[in-house]
Amino acid sequence: MTTGTLVPMFAALGDETRWSILAALGEGDASASALAGRLPVTRQAIAKHLAVLQEVGLVEPVRVGREVRFRVIGAELSATAQKLDRIGRDWDRRLAAIKEIAEGL
């Protein structure tokens, strides 16, 4: 996962409705209609948000009979969390080094 793939993902996650959709899908697969019934957003808006999430690789459609349900792609979320964790650890190391230098002055 590169910075180039993280930027569109964070842009997609920068929307509160998309966070709500991911949280709802974390409880189980759901169709756009089912999500619209749970969230204060129209089905058409849900479909557009799902398209954005699908484009960045966070959800995938799954056909169940005549219905299309969406599911979260957990591997992508885990990979993103790991990348952020590495960045956080790097910053912690840098800040600890700065603190050590400052305390030595």
C-alpha cells in the first residue's frame, strides 16, 4: 500500500456518511436499500457513497439472488490500520529522540 493509494482512501473516508455505511456493514452485508432504511440518507445517495467506497477497495458487491449486497473488505482496512500504526511508531521514535536531545541540553 503506497501513499498514492492511501490518499483516495482517506478522501473517501473523509465523509461522515461513508463512515456510517462502513460501520453498518461491519455488522453484516447489506443492500443499498437496507442501508437507506438504517441511515438518514436516500437510497440513491447510499448507492453513490457505496460506489466511492468500492472504487477505493473498501467494499465489494455480492449478488444474493436478485439483490446486490455490499460487504466490507477487511483486509484493506487492516492494511490501512497497519500503515498508520507504522507511521505512528516512526513519529514516536522521532519525538523520543528529540526529547532526549532537549533534556541533554
